[in-house]
Amino acid sequence: MIAPLRILALAGIAAAAVVDLESRQSASQITTVDLSVNLGTPVHRASGVLYGVPNTKNQIPSTFYTGMGFNYLSAGGAQFTGSTGWIFGGYTGRFQDVLSNFQTARQFGAQFILKMSDLWGTDGTQGSNGVYPGVNTDFTEFDAYLTQLVSDLKANGMTTNIKLLIWNEPDLVNVFWGGSMAQYLAMWSHAVTFLRTNLAGVPIAGPAFAGAPTSSNTWWTSFLSHVKADGTAPDVYTWHHEGSSTDATNDLQNSQPAMVSLLNQFGLVIGEFIIDEYANVGEQNPSSAAWWISRFERFNMSGLRGNWLSGANLQDFLSGLLWKSGSTYFGNGEWQMYNYYATSMTGHRVATTGSTDRLMDNYAVVDTNIVRILVGGRLVTGTYSLQIKNLSALGLATAGTISVLTRQFSFAGTEGQEGAPTDLGLVAHTYTGNVLSFPIFQTDTVTTWAFEFSF
């Protein structure tokens, strides 16, 4: 963590030194903002959560939901102690958990994604007793499950504000799927046909693969070829980004255009993309989360935070944004960053670019007489630069001096309570050529910053 006095001293270096820093840096170390490009009203696209919501209504105070911009929840009763799923004697307990989660999502105007495979009983804890639909092309038990599920969804008003995710991470064979790829594809087509016949109009999401789309991933190419051939393409395409921070495919900058290319290749409609699990456990801190936010905002995709807790904790703590002392919840440093993202970054979005090394990025908005920029590094340290272009779009001169306020988001771990970001004060920066540039000193991998200036 950088001490406030040091960051002020560094941020306040002479204009000539800043110019010299810029002349020595390559594009790999620069992230930019273009104030002339209006990208529309913010909807905090990265504010979804995977599980993380208790089945006891209002257990988590409402301010924590509204404060982080809660707008998507994906759940299916995984690891719920009251029931182990359809294949282990029935899903009554799990369905009540799902119903409670759905009602909480609806209470806050969030969309709900139902993980149907959790209700079936394959949540990673099924072990060798797991049963997978379509063995020897027999769907008798699966049809009984689907019939009951459709009936329960209708009876409980769960046909709007919901998307049906048929199977979670089937490409993780022997973890969430125990059959062949051919059996999975047959199951997919059977389920889609049944649901579209008996629950018309409810969107179907999938395939929810753990692996990102690439032309070399046979799960993806086989799936897309199959759904094109039999007309069972999902309404919403979903996949996960929870892998290594150094894997180039584990990045929307790679997977979004790859997905578009694959859909074009197979002649499928390019619709909505949702990442219903993002960020590995090491990336759940203010800096890396801000990096992910920047990606979701640039590619206009919705994202749900991955959840790396287990057991009872899996369905609590808003996927690791909260912790509690006794029964009293508090926000950690990452929640404080999401709170700023959801509640302070209002007005309209503007265009940004990340550094070409893909390790530093930003998300920026312009509101009435103020610019706010949230930066984030993906588990990186070092000196980067923020370039803010086309200041004249705000009515400012093409050269002059601007005073920039820095806010610091600190992090003491998932269980560490943090207050609002630290106000590090104003520093005057001179600029020319319609571009304001100043350095970002990233001395640890978890702390991050927001910059603000008035006009």
C-alpha cells in the first residue's frame, strides 16, 4: 500500500518530469480515456454475483445490495444442507432455497439465472453417485425432473426475470459432468426442446463452459455445430473466466471477438453474452476487480463475480464482498470499490483503452461538471500512465492546468473491514495538446485508485 504523503508527492511531480516519463513509456504501459466518445448511460455491468445470497430473506441488509449495484444472481441451491438434489431423493429443500434467491433478486430488480444442474444434484459434491441424463438415450427420469421443475416455476411466478442455465461447466468432465460429450449434446437438445415447448418465452442460457471460446476448443466447436444443426442454440451465450491470470484466453479482450468469430463461422445469431463466473480467487481484490470491470464495460457484457467459498459460506457474503462480526455484516475493500463503481460513476460512459500488455485498464464516466476514472491492474506492480484525451470535448482549453483528486481503495483481505476510499487530496497537473497525462504508481497488486476532476 502506498502511503498518502508518498502518493501525493509522486503525483505532484513537475510537468516536465511527467512528459519525460511519457516519452520513455510504450503503449504497453499506457491506459487511455477519450472524453469525446459518449457510450451511453452506465448500468454497472460487472455487478452480478454467483451464489452469495442467504436463503433467509433480508439477512444481508439491503444497503449492501444496492451499494454494490446488485443486478444479476446465478444460483441453484448448490451445497444446500437441506437437500442434495433430484437424483438423491428430491429437490424440495434446494428449490425453496432457489425460490428465496429468486425473490431476493426480484426485490432489487436483478436478473436471476437458474443453474438447473444444481437442482438435479450435480454441484461438485455428487461424487461417484452422480447420475447424468441420457445414459443409453434414456431420458425418462430427466423428463420427470423437467416436468416437476416447469410446474414449480409456473406455480411460484418464476417465469419472468429469469434465465434457465441447463448445465454448469459440463466441459469439466468428472467434476460436473460424468458422461461423454455426445451424451451432453443429446441432453442439451432434449432439455431445450422440452423447455421451449412447456415454458415458451423463458430465455435459455448456455453452455456455461469453464473454458473460454476458441477455435481450438472442441467443446465449443462441437456445441455450436450441434445447436446450429438442430435449432437449439441458447438465447444467451454464457461462459466462465476463472482461470489463470496469465492465460491470454482468460480475458474478454480475447474471448469476446473469438465468440463473435465462431458464431459467424457457424451461421448463428450474435446475441447477448454473459460471463456468469469471473475472476479467480487471487483476483478478488480492488485492483484486479477494477480491471475486470473495465473489460465488461468496454465489451458491453454482463458479469457475475466468481465465488470461491464453500458449504454454508457459499450462500452468503455476496460472493466474498462482505464478511461479518457475529451477525453484523461489513464491507471489505473490494465492496467499497464496487460501491464507488455502482453509485458514484454516473452520467455517461466514455471510450477507454487498456495497456497493450493487458495488465492495466480503466473505466471512465463524465457527469455534470465532473469526470471520474477508476483504474485497475491485473495482479501487477510498476509504473503505468493514464492519458486523458480530448479535454476540449468538455469545453476546456487544449492547454492549461487541472487539479485531480485521488481516492485510494485499500484491501485487507476478504475478512478485513474497510471504510470508504481514502481521499488523498488534489494535485495540479499541467497539460498541452488537448491531453492530460499522469503516472499510476502501482506498488502492490491489490490497492487501486479513482481519479476525479471538475470542469
